[in-house]
Amino acid sequence: MKVRNLVLVLGDQLDRRSTALEGFDPAQDAVWMAEVAEEATHVWSHKARIALFLSAMRHHRDWLRQQGYRVLYHALDDPANEGSFASELRRAVRQHQPQKLIVVEPGEWRVRQSLQRTAQQLGIPLEIRPDRHFLISVDEFKQHAAQRKQLRLEFFYREMRRRTGILMEGKQPLGGAWNYDAANRQSFGKQGPGLVPRPIGFTPDPITQEVIRLVESRFPNHPGSLRDFDWAVTPEDAERALNDFIENRLPLFGPYQDAMWTGEPYLYHSRLSSAMNLKLLDPRVVIQKATDALAQGHAPLQSVEGFVRQILGWREYIRGVYWLYMPEYLEHNALNADANLPKFYWTGETDMNCLREVISQTLRYGFAHHIQRLMVTGLYALLLGVQPKQVHQWYLAIYVDAVEWVELPNVYGMSQFADGGLMASKPYVASGKYIQRMSNYCAGCRYKPDKAIGPDACPFTTLYWDFLMRHAATFENHPRLGQQVRNLRRLSELERSAIHQQAARLRWG
């Protein structure tokens, strides 16, 4: 059957109010969705990441059909499925001969290029519509960037607060300060976090169970586990997860957002990023419920502001950075990092307790919170000098919430400083003492965070000093990192040589 418009719905565009659906005529148009092996294998994706996308897509397909949309769905296990996005689109176009393709602007450069190239090869018009899920458009961000000598989150975040009126009193920030970072860096101390309300989970329904079986059979050698899969795969479940966070964990999110603890993967974090990144949850609704909690006296300003900043500020900011600098951004390597990603990133088999804890948790759940990513797995890769593209591919593969527009700038800009400061003002480097201060990981480790040399020296501490030595010329006069570099003066030439040799053994085995 021929169709007028073929409306393409991508796996991370499951928005029920999508602009792609505007003007849809069930008598003439059709929605097209495709599950393809290419999306699970262009990086070695975690089983839970694959299952989350497929289950959410199938639930969205069923909702569309219930609303009267005609849906052409290419399932992964369809014998005719050729496994790539382009090939499946060509098959649909040959079969249904649409006059036009319609899609919301894709969130990934690779996908956008593939779509445009395929449409051109097929000789069919492609209409790319704006993505209203976000609070600022790509063009508006470019205008913001054009007005500044350098990009910084703080400037952008303040502009977004003024623009939206969120957490504002007239022209001033609510409470008199733009952020409450100084109050939001607490650790749990030796007593630990105590009883933390566990996030609500969702027992897999028949659709999800079917997907889990498919993933286990089709991708048996991929990393990760599905035995704990309990992610929200519908807007209804995503809203329940949001309400659970607001009620049970938002009040203490602020002070403990940077803390870590053994056996506690979630602590006070929301676990909402995957639902937002698949467009199951509108960020405006998330922000509104958080600010309502403040207005009702349920959560303090320091927690609400810290949470809102991640969504209104950081999430929108990195999307802007991604589209401002792609595709060249992917080739940056400002620190000339050339080491390989250690194999234990895929297994968790290391005697460094912090890395074993975080990677094992990630392999089990497909989740780690932002400090575990930035200051454990990311920090070690940065200090070791791992090639940025390898680090990027690991993060994109291993986390259920990973889509490239959000993952790549986080890795290249924030975690690895591969972009040389385009996005963040300094590399986030620290010794093992930071991890000791913010967690209990060091208590169960054979390495000593205060030692840089010797058999029981903490690899983080060894590599921290080696990093400063290797990049001293670059950062000696840096306004935020310079003091750390100048601390090298405390080391004798003998100590420097010993650190360098020990770091080389860590780097090259």
C-alpha cells in the first residue's frame, strides 16, 4: 500500500507529542520504526541498554496503534530484517513508495547523516522537524555561543534561569545564589548513608520479557546482565519513577549528590536520565515537580537547585555543545592520550576496589551516577592517558541512558578534557584521596591513597602525580589547575623518577 508521508520514529524519540506526528492522516500516512542490529553493535552495547531501547520502542508502537496510527514496524527477529537502519528504510520505501519522509531532528550526527544520505540516494524528500522536547533549540544555543568568547555552563545556566523564570525572584536567583555547590559536596563519613529508600523498579511485563529473551539469544556475548532489569519503558512508569524520586530522595539529593558507598548504586539519585533521553519523560514536567516540592516545603533549595541545574543547565548545555562542534569534536585529543582502555573495564576484574565496585555495578545494572562516572572510571582513564575515542565508545556502550549527544560531550569535554577546554574550564584530576574522602571504597582496598610509590601505592595517586608532571607546561599557569601543578615542587627528582616509572608500568603493563 502506498503512503503519502512515512513518519520515521527513532529509538530515542518516543515522545507522544512529537512534532513528527503533527498533520498525520491515518488514511494516507504511516509511522515507520525499525529495530536493527547495527544500533546494538556499532559499539559493544550492554544487554540492558539494548533491552531498554527495544522494549520502550515496542511499547510506543503499541500505544501508537491504540491511538489509530498505522505503524510499519521492523522487528529485530524478522527474517527479512537486514540489520542496518539504511537497508530497512530502503526496504520500506520500495514497498510503500512514500512521497516524503518526515523525522524529528535526530540526536546523533551519525544517524542524521545516514538518513540524509539514504533519502538522497532514494530520491525522496526528507523533512526534518524541530525537537520540542528540549527547552532551547540548537540554533538558539548557537546564538548564545556566538555572543561569548568561550563556552561555560555557568553563563548558560544563568541565562536559562532568566529566560524561563525557573528558581528566580524577579531578576535575581531564588535564595540569593545561583548555585549551592559549596553545600552539596558532603560525604557520608564513617557511619555511611544509613537506610536509603531504594528507587521504584518495574517488573518486566510480557513485552519486556519477550525482549529480554531476544537480547539474550541474539547478543549472548555482549557485556552486562539482564537479571535485574527493572527500568521504566513507558511514560506512565517514567512518571511513577519521577514521583518516587521527588517523594523519597530529592530532599537529600543536594548534599549527597557527590557521595559514593559500597553496595549502594543509586543512593539519592533519580534514575530518570534514561526515561528523559528516550523522550518518555518531559524535562519540563521533571523541573516543575522538583520546584513544586520546594514550594511545598518538601525539599530544600540546595537539593532542588542542584537537581534542576543538571536538567535545565547541564543537559541542555551539552546538547548545544554536541551540535555546535560535531563532527570534528569526535577527533579531538588535546592531551595526546594514546593508551588503550584496560580490559577490566569490560569485566570489573581488578584489584582496585573503587574501580571493581563501580564497574561491577555498571555491568550488573547498566547504571552509575555522575560522580562514579566522572571521578572513578573517567578519572582513571584520564590519568592513565587512554585514547578519548576508546573511552567514548565504552561509555556509549555500557550505560542504559547513553545516547551520543549527551554522552560524547560529557566524556570528551568534562571527563577526559579531550576538547582542550571548549566545554569545561579544567581537567578534573585528583588523587586517590578524593575517592577516600567521598566514599568507603578505600577501606576495602589493598592500595593506600596517600602513597604514590611502592607496591601498595594507589594507582590513582601514582597516575595523578604523573599526569601533572606530563602536562606541567600546559597547566602551570592555569587559573584553576595551576596550584596543583605547582605542588610538584614538593617532590624530589628521585620521587619524580620513581613515580614516572611506576606510572609507565600501569600504563603499558
